[in-house]
Amino acid sequence: MSDVLLLIQLFFGIVIGLYFFNLYKSQQGQKMSFERESRKQLDRLEKLRRISLTMPLSEKARPQTFEDIVGQDEGIKALKAALCGKNPQHVLIYGPPGIGKTCAARLVLEEAKRSPHTPFEHDAKFIEMDATCVRFDERNIADPLLGSVHDPIYQGAGAFGAAGIPQPKPGAVTKAHGGVLFLDEIGEIHPIQMNKLLKVLEDRRVFFESAYYNSEDKNIPSHIHDIFKNGLPADFRLVGATTKSPQEISPAIRSRCIEIFFRQLYPDEIVKIAIKAAAKSEVAIEESAAKIVGEYATNGRDAVNIVQLAGGIAIGEGKSRITDEHIDWVLETGQYQPRPEKHIKDTAKAGCINGLAVYGANMGMLIDIEAVAVRTSGKGVLTITGFIDEEELDGANRRVKRKSTAKSSVENVLTVLRKFFSLDASDYDIHINVPGGIPMDGPSAGIAIACAVYSAITGKLPECLTAMTGELSINGEVMPVGGIKAKVSAAQKSGASRVLIPRENAKEAVKVTGIEVVCVSSITEVFDIVFNNRQKSITIAEIQPTVLSAQTF
């Protein structure tokens, strides 16, 4: 009997041994098959990596030092002040595309890491993401920005998933922990993502939720319990960049950030970029050709693209220099439009005034405002062209339409002329126009319109080298407006010798040099300067800065 039992045990031992042997052999065969496939794929990857094209000029010309970033000295100084101190701040950078916002942020972080007082470690990371590409799943399956939870029911959950364990996956906010998260085009981020990001900025960590998580489940590893309980660390500094205006950005994120403005590049700065780009492409460029690039390109990226294409044409023709003809061909085929920059006219004409406006990302420009007045025997007709007719406002769960503030400023002007100068516009057919094809909006052209209409009615010639900006109230007061620095810079670049601004905006133009900035508070002061060349108001140079001490408050 014992021999029979021994034989049975031996039999089952052999069967079980053969089973596990075949299982092991199958696993080894599968492993070898995987290794062969892996080696095959690695060989393909190595073959692909050995194929390398030359570096694009846009990459060669990318700024590597602060000196390579042209025209943004003040913006970089402000960025350093925000990030290189003991308490670095979250930052929003405004400015047009292709002017060095990303490169500046990256370089400032490297400088901050060398500062002896900085909280950034030497290995602090610079994580860059584009808000237009950040997509999230409402089921919380995937969120590259904030992180997500891989629940066990989804394919690819792995061994933890098979055990019914949810797995938190870190996002960019955690990868940037201890460093900088650069979010390009932050104005395009989804509102839901923005609200979640604000919470992360407040808590400096990100929390996860999952219907499959049970805090009492002892099968769940302790590190996952810790993540669900305490969250993943996300102590970083946000640097958001946008080409939009501040009014288009969520007030909630603006209130948490230092706002820094990078300006548009001037033509002479574009010329420098074009010359450097040509040097890096090993093709010389004629000075006149570089100047043409400066007349059309508004940012460094456009300048580099124009030079690269023109250089390719020159090389194809067997030439070593980029000429005017090469640039002209690129501009024509690329349908580039000249920069919207005007030069002030040096001859006075009745009814013609130099106004100032802001467009795009804090970019200023000179605008012509012209008026014609013809006396009529009946009631005069007012014609306004070149202005936006009406505005549409969203807020408080309702949409409101109103007459544009630019058109309203015209009515204010007519009231002021009748009240202070006894000029009744109803005695004239008046036509006010803003040429150029860019419709004007906003009340900041009030004093310029007043000067144009007054000049058209009286025939008095205005001072032709003076530009101006300011809202006009029906009481004849000059009210403050926005974009002063950009407007004053535009007046300077256009060749104006003097610019009139509201007195309440004086502090905003203190640092602008190369032009006489005159502060006015009433329309009578404006007329004395523009028509009688008598200056009763004060200039920026006469304004002494006030130093406030702690005792002041």
C-alpha cells in the first residue's frame, strides 16, 4: 500500500514539475522574444538618431545670454527683481510673440540659482508647457498639467490595477516642484484648469480624488495613502506668458502675480537681430537689406525667418550676400505687411491733429485725426468715420450694448466747445475722420478731437510737432488714460518734439527720455499750447518724485 502511495506521489510530483518547467520555459521564451523585439526597436531608434539634419536658423539664433535678448532691458530687470530675491513671486509676462519672453524666463532662473539668497536649489527645474496644448479629461484620467489618477478599471493599470489600487500620476506642477513652471499662452488655458491651478498656487500642493480609493484599505501601499491624504508637493513659481492684454486675463490669476510688460521691438532692434541671424547662417547681409527687414518684421522670429529664406535664395544663386532684391522677394511672396508706424508731418494743416493709440500687447502708435467744418444756414450735420460704432460688454450675467466711448468723446467735445469757447457745432457741417483702416475705440482721443474740431472751425493752425492723448470730460477736464508709456514712446519714435498727457498720468512717463512730456489738466491748457504756443502747464522734468517713508502711512 505504501508503495502505491509512493508511486502516486511520484507521479503527481513529476506532473507538477513538468507543469512548472513548461511554464518557466514559456516565460523564458517570451522574455527572449521580448528582448529580441526590444533590440530590434533599439536598433531602429539608433538608426533614426544617426540621421540628423542641420540645426534650423531659428534655433541657432535663439538667445543664449541676456545680451542676446534685444530691447527688453527693463522687462528683464523686473523679471530678475521678481524671481532672484529671497521671496520669488509668481509672474505674468505680457508682450507680442517672438521677443524673448521664454528665453528671458529661462535665463533668469539660471541667474536666480546662482544668487546666495535664493530658495531655488542648484538643480531647480524649468518646466515649460503651452496652455493651448494642455488638455484634460473630465473623468480625471489624464491631466498633464495638474496630474491625474489611473484607476484600476482602465487598460494599462498594471499590477496595482489588477489589485484594485488607484495610482496617482504627477503632472507638470509637481515636476516643477522647487523650480519654475513656465506656462506659455496662459490666456488660452481652459477656465476649469485655471481654477484648479489657482488652488494649487494657494496650497502649494495638489490633491487627488478617486472613487476607488478607500482610506481603510490595508492592501493599498502606504505611499499611495500618503498621496491621497497629504497631496503631491507642488511648490513652484509660475511664470505665465501671453500676447493678450491684461484685460483679457482672468483677474484671479492677475491678483496672484507680478505683471511685467515686454515691449514691441523697434526697427533698429530688428536690424540688429537680422544681422546676427545672417552671421549665424554664415551668409552676410547688406545693411540696406537689414533695414528693409526692420521695416516689415515686428518681432525677432519674423526677422529670423525672413533672413533664413533670403539666405537660402542667395546660396541657391551662388552668392554670399543677402541683397535688397532677396529680401524684397521674400516679403512679396510671404505677403508681409509694413509695420504700422507713422512719422509726424512737419507742416501744419487746419483740422489735422496727431493723436496716440495703443494696439496689441501694449504697443503704441501715432494716429491722424482730421476734421472739416463747413458753415451751414440750417442745422449742421455731424459725420464720424473711422470710429467703432458700438461696444458690447459682458458681465453680471448679462450682455450690454452701448455707443462706443470714442463716439461719446466726440459729443463731449462739442459740449465743451459750446460751453468754454462759444462755438456752436450745430452751425456747421462737421466731418471727423481717423484714416488708416484701423477703427478707433476708447475715450483717450478726446483732447485730440477737440483740437481738430476747434482748428477746423476757427481755421487756426495747430502746432504740428505735438502729439497728445487724454480723455475730455464735459467740464473741460483732461482725464487719465491707459497705455501712457507705450503712447509716449510711439510719439518719440514718430519724430514728435512734444507730447501732451493728463497730469494724473505723470508718474507713468517719468522714465521716458528724448521727448518733452507736458502734463495738462484742462482743455484751455491744451489750446494754449497747441494754438498759441503758451505753456502754462508743467513738464515731467518739473515733477519731483515723492519719497514715502513708513511714517507716511
